Amino acid sequence: MGYNKAGRPKTDKVKEILGYKINAILIKDKDNVEKAKIPCGRFVLATNQAGMSAQQMLDTYKEQDSVERGFRFIKDKSFQCNRIYLKTPQRIDALMMVMTLSLLVFNLGQYHLREKLVTENAYVPDQKGKPTQKPTLRWVFTLMRGVCCAYLSEKYLGVINIREYQANIINVMGEEVIKIYDMV
């Protein structure tokens, strides 16, 4: 209900019906939904790899997302590859080898940390402060900022500014990392 003109209505003006209200209950028709999905979900995957089943091909195709995420990491500004200029193909190949190995080490570290967090039932705060067992290693590097080595007249005193969550990360990573941070 409302008035058909803008502005303040006159006192003798009666409200008019400007629209209708519908009360309805929605029920999902599963058969029609499935029929509608059939033509929508088709795409072609082809390979020159002999003996690959359709399911293996689909799984391999879906795994490519993780590879793309890895190379997105390499392109990131924090990796500072945009400042490197190479002329010869051999040097470009060498840089790509180093970058790929760096990505491999990075992913192995992330995998190791996540596995240890699960086995030890430990958690790390995520970007929102909520506990998670699947942090990215990049986020863990961000969490470890602020940890410093303290020196007094060239004498090493130890590591300072370690918060509880940082100590948990160090302890989860194993003995080698604990030795590095001198947390015995």
C-alpha cells in the first residue's frame, strides 16, 4: 500500500495498492535439478598419455590448481623476481631451476608443519585469530616476525620476543629448529 505520487499526501487522500505480496513455499524438485545439471557439466579433456583412465585424467586436471598456486607464489612481489633481468636462455633456465627448487622446499616445509600440527594436535592462529592446523608457510613467516637475537657487547644472549604461538610453531617443527632458536 502507498501513494502514487511523491511528496506529502493530502489529508483526504486514500492509499492505493501499488503492488502485491506473495506468500510461497519453495520445494526443491531433485529430478528436475539433476536433469538440468546434465548438459551443464560437460567439458573435454584430452591427453597423449597412453593408458590413462577418465578418472585419472580428471584428477590430474584438478591437481593443476596447486601447481598454479605455487607459481603465483613465485610471481609475488615479496619474492622480488621482477627485479631480475637475464639475457641468455641458460641463465633464465638456471633461475627457473632455483625458483622451482625454492618452491619445492617451501611446499615441503608447509606440508611438514601441517602434518606436525595434526599429529601433535597443535594450532596456529590464522589471519582472523582463529586456531587452524592448515596455515600457509607464508603466514607462518609473517607470524614469526619480531623474533630477534639479543646481543650485549657482542655476547650472544639468546632469542627474545617469542610469544606463545611462536614457541608452539618452533616446538612443532622439531629438534633442528629448536636448536636454531636456542629454546632448550
